[in-house]
Amino acid sequence: MLQQVNIHEAKTHLSRLVEDVSRGKPYVIAKAGKPVAMLVPYTPEKKTRVGFYKGEMTIPEDFDRFAEKEIAELFGAEI
């Protein structure tokens, strides 16, 4: 179960709470006994690699029409 601390205690002992959180112990911060926030470890966003194949590949001019004839034949249509 999560440990709950009030805002005053959280302000007074922030360094200790942050140290505990860095070790995996989350806290719920409460105002007048009502939970209002959570103090949890920071998890960095996963970086996406955009453009790492730039210049390595080419897209054919007719890419959007790729296999159009074959698909039409499957449905019995003519192009």
C-alpha cells in the first residue's frame, strides 16, 4: 500500500521523500487528508529515431499504385 503524507510533511521532508522515491517507494501527497498528488520515480520518454534511413532508401514514383492491377484482377475488375 502507498504511504500517504500531508503537504506540510512533504515540504518539510522533500529531500528524504525524493530519496525514497528514487529507491522505488512512491508516496501519495494529501491535503486535509484527501489525496491530491503522487510522488513517483521519473521515467524518461522513449526516444524515437526519425530519419535514420535518410538517403538509404528510395520510394518508387508509383508506390501508391503498387499492385493495383493485381488487386483489381482479384476482384474481377479491369483497370
